[in-house]
Amino acid sequence: MTAGFAIVFGVVYTVAYFACVEGNYALFTYHPALGEFGMGVQKAKDGPAMYWYGWMATSGIVAVVAGGLAILLPEAVVRRLTPAATWIVALAAMLAFCWLLKGFFLR
Amino acid sequence: MNGWTILLIVHGLVAVALLGAITHQALGVWVPVRRPAGNFVARFRAVPGAGYANAIVVLYLLAAVLGAVIYAEYRISVRTVLQQLEMRSAEGAFELKEHFAAIGLGLLPAYWYYWRAPASDHARTRAMLTSILAFAVWFSFLVGHVVNNIRGFGV
């Protein structure tokens, strides 16, 4: 693994995951009551529809592709990527989720 | 005892091991022991953090996979009860747990990479990544424990 892959994967995965949750871009849907998977975002059938697995799958694919491209970057460009971006973006996303879900706690 | 409860117990045991490892490591990076450790707390902080990184990655992945498996049953038999009882805080805390756990998964490659770097390099990045993972693990563990107390999978 290279520094470029580690940094780009971490940042892109977090941003993509946040976007997937917000826009509901799930690669697939799981219907737990039926034990069925379906491609893309599907409405609930019998019981709830679960998108969490699909959000992680979408984010994972996007991050692997971006990280793979980062491996091809010249060393001079990789040296300009700041490792702090990984934890700063993650921390920002966690705070953003707290804000988005505040309705559960403030009523 | 039903299969979901057995999986939940295994998930909890893996989480306990992960908690211990990541707490050792987080304390080791923030308050390292510079003299030979004397008491229990100092010994707890005195562990070589780099030696824990591989185990933490494996335990995190294992806990995440087990959590993902039992999450489906949670959605059917636990979350609906929380909604019926209007326990909004518990439901919201579990939503946060799923997002924090997912974000932690995305940090694992960087976490692993920077723990393999020489100890003198990227100390701040290592400390922050470890702290975020430690927070996600502690939060997930406590929320899971409380929600299981409210409504478990049964026996």
C-alpha cells in the first residue's frame, strides 16, 4: 500500500459514504424480512428495506477506484497530499452526522 | 439459545477484545510512559502501540462483519420496538453507531499504513486516526450494550 492510496481512499470513502447516505445512492438494497437482495435502491416490500450495506458498497467501490488512481500519481504530487486530511474529513463527517440526526435527541 | 443471540455474544466478545487493544494503543500514543512503568495505569499506557495495529484491523473487520450480520435482525425485531416505544434517543444513537462504524472502516487502510511508518514520522496522524477509531469503537460498544438491555434478541 502507498501513502497516496491510504490518503485518497480514506478521504474519498468518507465523502462518498456521506453523499450516499444523503442522496441514498445504495448499490443494492437488502430486505431482511424476506432475506432478499435487490440491485440499486428499492422500496420496502414486506418489512423494512436496508440501504446501509449498499451505501458502504458504493463508497467502497468509489474509494478503491480513486485510491487505485492515486497509486499512479507522480511522487511529487503524492508528497503534496496531507495525511491529516484522512482524520479531518472523518471527524467532519462524524460531526455532520450528529447534526443530521439531532432530531432524534432534541425533541 | 437462538442463533442471533449467539452471534450477538460473539460480536460482543470481539468488541471487548477490540476495546482493550485500541484503548491500550490510544493511551500509549497520547500519554506515553517515558520511564519504566510502575503501577497498573502506567503499564497499561506502556505498550508498544505498533504491535497492536494488525490485531486492531483484524478485530475491527471481524466486529464489523458480525455486526453487519446481526444488524438485519436488529432492524426487524429491535428497531421496530424502539419506534413503538418512541425511544427516539436510543434509535438515533444506533443510527449514529452505524455511521461511525462505517467511517471507521474507511479509515482502516490509512490507520494501518501510518502505524507501519517509522515511529518518528506522522505521529499526529497516527494519534488522531487511533483516537477516532477508539471513539467509534467505544461509542458503538456502549450504544450496542444499552440497546441490547432495552430489547435483546431473546433466548
